[in-house]
Amino acid sequence: MKDYEKRAEEIIAGRGSAAEAERLHRLFDLCWRYAMEEYPEFATYAGWPGQNHRWSDISLEAIERRNREMEVPARVLATIDRGALGTEDQLHFDLFRRAVEESLEGRRFKGEYLPVNQMQGAQQNVAQTIVMMPVARAADYEDVVERLRGVPRLVEQTIALMEKGLETGITPPRVTLRDVPQQILNQVVEHPAASPLLRPFARFPETVAEAERERLRREADAVYEADVSPAFLRLHRFFVETYLPRTRETIALSDLPDGEAWYAFNVRQSTTTRLTPREIHDIGLEEVRRIRDRMDAVMRESGFGGSFPEFMDFLRSDPRFFFERAEELLTAYRDICKRADPELVRLFATLPRLPYGVLPVPAYAEKSQTTAYYEPGSPAAGRPGYFFANTYDLKARPKWEMEALALHEAVPGHHLQLARAQELPDVPEFRKHAFYTAFIEGWGLYAESLGSEMGFYQDPYSRFGQLTYEVWRAIRLVLDTGMHAFGWPREKAIAYFEENAGKASHDIVVEIDRYIVWPAQALAYKIGELKIKQLRSRATAALGSGFDRRFFHDEVLGRGALPLDVLEARVDEWIARRKA
């Protein structure tokens, strides 16, 4: 953004002549526009127009410039009198300042030197971004073509960052990268029409004239063959011949330069708490013991006469628990979601308007992708949210886990929470898209527990499945800290997971490798869920017969995602108001 610093100085110069709230919101608007221009993929996600033809500049020079420009909002904030703001603006101020300070602190850790792993990178992000793009007019398709033209530059910048990672000793662990070469090759096809990158050109809306359709399709095919396919082949060659052989054999983030401090920073950022890795590890051990006791009770309730490992083997292998066709799995997920939808009105006083759907995880990513994930929609772009279910290896997708998973990813989990945040009135844009992992994933895990209040988990197997998902998140606390802070080898982590949860072996390995390449992200789920449950218990005890879960849930979700300490303070204020 060319005039970013100039416009920031103008806000500073307005001190004393403009209201503090006005200056604060001018800063919010400036920084949001800056983010939209600097990160066009995020603009596409948010539904912000005018950036859909571009990719983020991830050159070393651009990254260094942005690192310097992180200081700009801090300079403006230092001139704004928080005490002169209203209550809501003080909350906006505090959250914005928190984000700025974390960004400044995080500059020392060179995460940009890790642009590719089995979960993310150009081999996945390009297709994911293009699928999110609006395609209602011929101009929208021109944007897709232009973005395809930009893939070679994006790939070259990615390779430069990987080279910098090799130079500085900052790489992902080699063991986690085994599927990445094929992920890259999955973007290279003989016939352009078969590429997931050209999926928008398979169908056109009536708003695009027939003659335009053929022209756009020819252009896309030509760009794919001349630019996109060669770029991914270049990425594949570099990855296999140069990068992969020189990646590290260790798995802990603490093994990287400045790694111990890096992991501590990630833990604070992910959990929005001051909990140490040791404290989180101990919470995980205690939660695993508690949930395992409940799992043992449900196993006995089912009538199974064997041991816990034998019960898990039974759940992992009996044909009754698995579908034979991918479409059957997707249909069953859609049925669960349709049964969940009408129950929401009993749990929430306010519901989002944005719809959602259920789709399979794309084939190019399914082997290394987790069991499911949610991709947010955008009211601004007219894009629904999507719950993506993994149909790879159906023998790793048992029926007894499906209810808990659907409630987490769709409703009342991620779709409901994120769509509500996007529809918040009268808040700055950054609040609508705030991503505090402990809140968002904590809510998703809490949403799983609401299934019993919605009529789900009616048989012991689905109840065991819900507990399996809960213990899985407790296991994360043990394994993430174990591997990154306490020297656990990958094999020990896999064995601990297998001993305590009924997840399929393929899923367990995918999960372990996810924790390795996303250090501390997995800690957010259980820490966030425990806080939300603690706040609900506190409100129930304080309000007695006056407690209404609908209004409690509205209070938790009604200001968008929040750090856990801020959420706690807001709920405590709400309890005091309700009592008064």
C-alpha cells in the first residue's frame, strides 16, 4: 500500500482536532485496507473486491518491508487516549493493540522460511483460493485467468523462501513431507480441463455469454499449459532434488534456531493464556485420565466383554461401522447436519443467516489431510460455508465418530460461530475476522458436547465416539508439548495416541504429523473448551433458575472471537448484569 505511512501520519496529526474514536476507526479502516492489498488471498476469503487477480508478494524484500511497516499502527495507537473512548471502542482498542504487539514480537521467528508442508503451501493454497473466488461475471473469470498467470511468480518466491530456510537451518521435519511431492504433481495434469485449478471453467452462469465462455476457457487452458503446469513441475523438481534431502531429521520446534522461545510464543498466541508447556502437559495428562474413565464406563455399557484395546480393535475393524462408498459417507454427514439444524433454536437466541454445505476433501489433498475441516463462507462475497469431509480410505472413517465431527465443523460448531462473527453489526472489519484459535477451536470442541442436549449420541458407540474426540483433544495437550518441549520422539507420540483413543492408525499418523508442523496450534482446542465449560458452570451456579443457555451462548458468541481472558471478563460482567 503505497501511501500507508503517509495516511497513518495524517491520523497522528489529527490529535487534538478530531475525536479519539474517529481517529481510532480511521486507523482500523487504514489497516484493514492495507491487509486487503497486502494479502489478496485474505481479501478473496473476506469478500473484499478488487484484489481477486493477485497473489500476495512473498518475496524476501516484501516480507522485510511488511516487518518494518508493522510499527506503523503502533505509532498511531501511542497517540490515542484510550480513556477518551467508549466501552466498545475500548474493547476494539485493546484487541487491536494486542494483535499489533504480538505481530511485533513475532517478527523474530522466521516462519516465512517454512512456506511448504503437507498441510499448506502453493500445492494446496492455489486451488483453495481459486475455489473461493466469485465467478458470476466474465470479469470474475478474467481474474481467475490473471491469478493463474501469477502462479509462476508465486512458485519462484516460494522456492526462494525454501532456499532461505535451508540456508538458515529452518525447515520442516523430513518425515512429515513424504506426501508433498505427489501433492505437487497432483496439480499437473495432461488435459487442463482435468485440473482442479480450472474447475470454475467447467460451468458458467447464465450471466456469461456463450461466446465469452469459449474465449475464457481457451485462455485458461493456454495459461495452464504455458505457465501453471511448468511452474509446478519446477517446484516438484526443486522439492525432490534440492529441498527434501536437506530437510531436518528432528521434529521439535525447539530444535530450530531460537526454537524454545519460538514455541513459548506459539503457545501463548495459540491458547491466549500464560500457561506454560509444563502446565498444559499436566492438564492434558489429567484430562486423558478423566475421559478414559468415562470411555471405560461406556465400553461396559455397550456389553463388550473384552479389554479396552480389544474394544478399540473391534471399533476399528468391524464392517458394521464403515461405509463402502464415499457418497454414502457424505450423505450420512448431510443427514446429521439436517438433524442438527432444527435443534439450534433451542440452544441459541440468535442464529446466522449464512448457509453451509457438505463436500468431500479435494482429491489432490485428501491423503495428508485431516478427517474433516471447515472452510468459512463470506456474506460479502455471497459464498456459503463448507464442511469438508475426508473420503480417502473409508476404513479410517468410522460411523461412530461422525456425529461429534459434524457438530464440531458445521453446527453448532465452526459454521455457526464464524458466520455469526461475520454478521456482527457495527464492529470494525478486523473484529469480524479475528482468529483466536483457543476461542474458535475451543468453541468447536464445546459444540461437540452440546450433542447430548440436541438428541445425538443415543447409542453407546456414538457416545464412545464423542469421548474419543474429546480425549483426542486432551491427547494433543500431552503430545504437542511432549514433542516440542520435552523431547518425545514421534514413535512415542504415536504409541501414546494409539493407547488412549479409538482413532484409526492412518488418522493418528496424520494427526501427529500435523502437530509437528503446526507447533502449539493443537493446544487451543482443549484449553478453549475447558474455559467455556468453566464459564458455563460459573453462570449456572450464579444464576440458578435464571440461567438460560440460549442467552449464555449469545453472550459467548455475540462479540466475535475473543482471547480467553477477555471472554472471561465479559461473561463475568454478563453474569453480574443478569443477577442485578
